Amino acid sequence: MSARGRPRWMFSTLDGYRRQWIVGDVVAGLSAGAVVVPQAMAYATIANLPVQVGLYTCIVPMLVYAVLGGSRAMSVSTTSTIATLTATTLVSAGVAAGADDAMGSLMMLTLLVGAVLLVARLCRLGSLVENISGATVLGLKIGVGATVAVGQLPKLLSETFDFSGHGFLRSIAAVGQSLDSVNGPTVLLSAGSIVVLLLLKRFAPKVPGTLVVVVGGILLVWLADIDALGVDLISAVPSGLPVPAIPDLAQATALVPGALAIAVMAFLESAAVARSLRVATEPQIDSDQELMATGAANTVGAFFGTMPAAGGFSQSAVNQSAGARSQLATVVTVALAVLVALYLGPVLSLLPEATLAAMVFVAVASLINIPELVRWARISRVDFWVALAVAVIGLTAGLLPAVAVGVVVTLVLVLRELNIPRTSVVGPTDGVLGIALERGLYTANALANERVILNLVAAQSPPVRAVVLGLAQQEVVTITVLDALENLDRELAQLGVVLHLAALPSAATDVAGRTAWFARLASSGRVHDSVRAGMTAASEGAPA
């Protein structure tokens, strides 16, 4: 299919589309829908939100991503991690579950998440956000998995206390305090649902286990009246499509920290899923395009009462394995979700809470990846301790502090690595030493590089009379860097060594040329096109 007649950014996954792929996309969309629709409804309960909120998240954000996204097989709705952070954020902001302002605050949170992602796209921060370490993500997912799994126990046992969103420790305490309210039939239903999900996942992975247990739970209520035995049902699900509304600004300030954390995780999850699904014949995933698509999906979805959205691995994997070749498959999934919203509300209202809780429990249990943590302990102690620290903070102080600590630790590790000078030495030849900097200079590493250069010069025997400094990596030059280079020139001159600069990119040269010091270097023939050319000129004692 030709892109002629539509903007390049719209439906980019249809570029080169072939008609014979349509059947595969339709089948893939229906298969993914069988997983994502009940799963999203279950994830809505993590944040104590009505199940239709999860259903709506399978409509609007999905459709927007289908138009703007670059991954051919990724399916965008909510995920267990995003749903858990949503619950934590709403609780931290003082929004009570079921309160009149809950939906307005949710819409505001989703809008803030979209706005953060769009601002990140305008600032082209896609590659920077992707530098968040895998250790941080692993630790956070362990914290999320344990917190959500424990948070589902009240629903699995039909206890009266529900501390979803209040953290791991408080949820454990609440479960212990209300053991006397456990309902036997609910426990049997929960155990049976978990067993079915695990067996299908193990022995029949192509069968949508979530759909099987949802249908089974509804049939048990309809035919066996298990709700009369004390099995709680979900709140009545209204039929119809989401209606546009205005977010509630009252809690906007309190929601900002959580929105930042959710935006980071939404992009990280989406980028990771998109890259894992890409095949060699498909275009590379553009981080900035994914920021735009995910940001727009959340921004538009906010006005229709959806949860924050991100790429989900399970439904995306089903989508790809069923033959998805473009985002047309996602459009089919959206159409299925619309039909469910329009016509199956009364049927979904027969769904037991324990069934949804079992789905969530099984989904998040896989996030507690202890074997991976042990493997990291054998390979990299630093990564292991970062992951463990983030997990412990998530289980004790809460998930939002865990995200903040993980991001800060990652940035510290990245800055530490960037600040380690990397040089390659040429010569000395005829009393001239060539030093090429393999990393650009900036405020934090300029002094460290200056010391390394001075130490290299001092270590030469016999002493050198000139140094040619290669700056090929210096795409951007600041006043701080220029001051550091001028100071290096002055210190070398006191040692009787002449400084030459080489291979400075043209953009940086234009900026440096506005200073008197660099102008003097250029006029005296001490600025060269390459390190070799500089060494030749310096050894001959002639201008370049």
C-alpha cells in the first residue's frame, strides 16, 4: 500500500502493505482482543476503578496509537505496572476509591502522563529516557509484582478489607486482620481460576486463558448462582461507549509526581515491547515517534476516562504470533472492544470479582523474577544491588519513591561513566604527543580530562614540546569547556609545552571562534583538521 495521499506520520505501519496480509491482521486483532479486553478490565480493579475504565482503555488509546505508532505488532492499553502506579498515585494524592472525584482525578492523571510524554518528545528525550537501567526496571517490577499480588488477596479470599494502592506492608497487615471473613466458595473459585490460567499458560499457550476464566466465571454465576453463596460480583457494567468529559484540576499538583513516574515507565515498557517485537525486515523503532504516539494516546484517552496506557507484552506477543503485520490488527481489536462495550455490559456484570483478581494475580506473579535477580548477582554486583534496592524501597516506602530512586541512581551511574576520561595516545613523534579524546568535554568531566592530559604529558620521557589534542567528539562546545581548554593551554605553556587543537567539528569551531583565545590559536597555526596533520605541523614548527 502506498503512502500517497496521507501524511507520512499517519498509519506508518501500512507502508508497503500487501492485501494478502489482511486476513492475518484480522485474526491477530481478534486473538489479541480475547486477551487484552478481559485483562484490561482486570487491571482496572488494581486501582479500584470500574472495570469499564479498563475496557475504554482498549478503545481510545489503542486507536490513537494505531494511527501514530511505529511498531507493527504492539498493542497499547494499560499494564499491571502502570495500573499499580496509577493506584499508588491516586491514593498518595488523597483520592479515595469510589469517590465522586475519582474519575475526574484519573482523567487528570492520564492527561498529565500524556503531557509529560509529549514534552519529552518536543525535547527529543527519547534516547535519554531509554537509558534508565534495566536494573531499575527489574527492581521496580519485582516491587510491583509483590505489591499487587498481595493487594489481590482480599478479593481472592472475599475479605472485607481491601488495601489496593496502599503498599505491600499495609496490604499484608490488612489480610492478616481480616482472615475471619474469608469465604469458602470464593477461595475455591479463586484457586480454580488460578490453576486453569497456569495450566493453559503451560500446556496450551495459544488458548486465551483470561477469556476462558472470564466465560467460566460468568457461567458459574448464571447457571449455578454462586453469588448466592457469598461470591462477590463486580459492579454493574453500563453498556455504551465512553463519553468525552473534562478532567478535574483540583488534584493536579498532587498528581504530578506520580504522572512523571508513570510517564517514564509507560515509555520504557512501550519502547521495550516495540523493540522486542520488531523483525529484521521492519523499520527501526524511532524513540521520538514512540514518545509522540504514546503521549498522544494518553492525552486523547484522558478526555474519555481511560487509564494511563502503554505497550503491553502479553497481548502484543499474541498479536504478533497470530500473524499481525500492521496496526490494522489493533483497529480490529478496538472494534471488538467497541462491540463488547455496546452489547455485553449486562453479561459482564455477572463476572465474579475473584475471577478478575485471579487474572491479575497470575499476571503480576511473573514480574517477581527472582531467578533473573540471582543471575544478575552472578554477573554484575552493581546491577544486582541497584535492582534489589529499588525492589526493597518499592515494598517498604512505596512504588513512587522506588521509581524516583531508580531514576536518580541510573543518572548517577551514567554520569559516573561519562565522567571517566577515555583517551587514545599517538606518539610521541619528534617531541610531539597526540591525544585524542574519545568522549566530548562538558561541565562535569572537563577538569578530569584536563588532569589526565597533564599527567600524560608529565609521564613522557624525554619531555615533549607540543601536544595535539583531538576533539572529534566535541559536537557542542560551551563557555565552561572553552575556559577549561584555555586553562589547559596556560598550564602546558608553563611546562614549556605548546597546545594544538585538532578535528574540532565545524559547529563547535564556529562557537569557539568567537573567543579571543581560540582566535589566537587559529592565527598562530595551532588548529588543525586531524591529529596526524597537527603532529606533522607541530614537529615541523610551521603553521598548518
